Amino acid sequence: MCRELSIDYVNIRNVMFGNRTELRNGVLTLDKEELMALANKPVFDSFDIKIASPGDSCRILGVHEVMQPRCKVDAPETSYPGAWGSLAPAGEGRTVALRGVVITELYYPKANVKWYLDMCEPCSHYSYYARHHHIILDATPGSGISDLTYSEALKHSALSINVHLAKLAIGQTPDKTEFFSHRPLDEGQRGKDGKKLPRVAYLCTLQATTDFWNFLYYGQSAVGYLPIIVQPTEILDGAVIFRYWENTYVLQNDPYVKELLSRHGKDLDFAGVVFANNTMRIGDKSAMGLIAAGLCKNTLRADCVMVNKSGMGHAQLDAVMAFNWCESMGMTAAVNLAGVSNDTPGDMLVIADPKVDAVVNSGRHFLLEHPRVERLIGEDVNVPSLLGLDPRGPFTHTTNYAYAGVYGQLGDCYRTMDDDITWTAPEACAQ
């Protein structure tokens, strides 16, 4: 089956509140009352929308989700099928996206991990999210509202604003267009060097263990799922969103999927994507790896596999077991491990398997000196990693388990995304 997807990007230079929601010459103006009426829900005790921009002397606490505004040009109501609006196949047709701005959710209920983000140097250098203007949903749950009900309402509100703003770009001249095609190649197709193109599969373990540490596929909870094959362009186009733990922005702009699609038919044959679950028991991890590797080998007919993961120590084990199963089935494998080391070699590495001999280290953790900021967004959010510290600063803290953008499929390899997004730092950013 051939999936062809084009994404038109309109660059956003500035975001501000005003009397009318509109997009003109790269400036996004928001009618706050309009957006509040669109997204506020009875389950919220309080609801506010705030803006934070690159260079602001600002720290955002309790970051739960970061997502790029996008919508389908011909049918905006199908932009996030199953999770918001109408159900329809994703990964084909034409999509518009606002680049340089994101919708950010803050999360109030108790949770082990809540990210924070500095918009000002020096710490903003360590996350690609700090290069974007943030439209922040600051919603507290009402009395007696369950965490799941609150989370579902927050996600629906964020997606409503997401699509509402992305629709402003329909009909505007894009600053950039990306075209993705996943067309089956002719049997035995060869590259420019005359050699047969290797079939490469992408195997990624995504955590889905509870209602919150979870992702949604066409709106369906992935809790307890078995390994599945997903169309690459679906991942880039709203079929998969995170509910908690990671940020959907990384899926919308997954550099591994984009790279493999860009090289499809040139120096490799991109076989497809397999998602496998992060499970908690060793036997289950091995079984997941076996099933996922079997899909790569027997269904996708891959010669080699790029293995990736979203998560920490458990996810490393899942990825490594999948790696070993791929190799044992005759496929060459490479694995991406984020946050595996800092000053002390192996201080974040939970596996040491000599058979794992092709590793990409996509990030490590840094000890950062955080300055005092003028503005704190989400100051009432409990952030476990900052307990005992003045969240307004100054304080010293590692990016590990704390800094937004660290534990996605990229780790904190912050130089690999959005390098071409530029902005002029205001005076407030000067330290």
C-alpha cells in the first residue's frame, strides 16, 4: 500500500494576545477569550492560557505534553483521528503545520515525572522545545475529578486549540513543504552502485503500562498491547499521540522516520515500523522482543533493523532484548540509547551486553546551573525533581528525570531538531 503525505509548514515569528485570533506575516495573534471558551471544561477547577516565548526570563513547571499545531487541509475534523474529531485514515493527503509554536499542557495530579523547561539561557540551550513559542494550557482539576477524566479533558482541550490555530494556515503560502512517500519498491530494486537495496525496519519500544504512561493509536489506548506494525506516515500525521510520559512533538517530527523515508528507494528499502511495548517483567520483555523481531523478519522481510526506545532503564532492557532477537533471526541491528553516560562512563547504562555491538548514543545528562527567573508558569504544580528547591531559582539540577525533551526517542541530543529555528533574544535573557 502506498501512503503519500505532504506537510506545509508556516513559520511563526511571534505569538501575542489581541482582539482577534489571526495569522499575519508569521505573527500569531490570539483572542484569549475565544480560546478559553473553546477549550475550558466543567471538570477544570481553574483554566488559563498563557504564552512563553524564546528568551523570556521564564521557567515552565509541570510540562505534560508539547505538540505542534497541525490539521488536515481538506478535512480538519480528521486531524487527530480517534482522539479528537472524526475517524479517518491518517498518513496521506495534505497537512498544514505551524512551525515555531507549540501547544503545551501542564499536569497537576501527582506523578513520578513532571518536566520543566527554561525559556532563557543558559539552560534553554539544552532543549529544542525552548526554541518555540509556547501556548500553555494551565488547567487544575475540579474536586473529586479522577486523574483519568482530567487527563482526557486536558488532551481534548489541547487538541481543540491545536486544530483551531492550525486552520489559520490553510491557504497561506508555506515557508517549507515536506513530501513523504512510502511506495513499495520493485522486487530486487538496486541502488546507484548496482547493489540490491537493504530492507530496513524501524523497531521502537513505546511505554504503555497504565492509563497515564501510555500512548493512543487512533484514539485507542495501547495499554497491554502486543507489537504492531504502523505505517510510517501515520506517525507523522496524528494517528499516534502520547497521553503521558513523552511529548507528541517528537512523534510528529520523528527524525528516524523522516530519515528512513527520505532514503527510501535511494540507498535503502524502508520496510516499515514496528512498535513494541515496554513491560515490567523480564520474561515479558523477551517475549515482546521476540514478537517484534518476528514481525520485522517474517512480515516486513527486513535485512536490518534500527531499534529505538522511549523511556529509561526498563526501556533500555526492552530495546536490547529486541536487538538480540533481531540478530538471532539473522538481521543486522543497531540500537539508539539515550542518556547512557555522562562524566562517569556507564553511569546511566543499565545493560552491559557484549552482543550489543552497534550503539548510537543520542544524548547524555548534564548538570546545569539554573538562574533566578522573573516569571514562573505553573508555580503551584508539584514537580518531584524540584522538591526542596526554590523553583524560581537559582538552583543546580541535572537534566535527568527533569528537563523537557530528554527522554523521547532522541534523548537530550538537542542539536538534532529545529536547528534552523532562529530568534532574537530579548534583553531579559541576558544573564
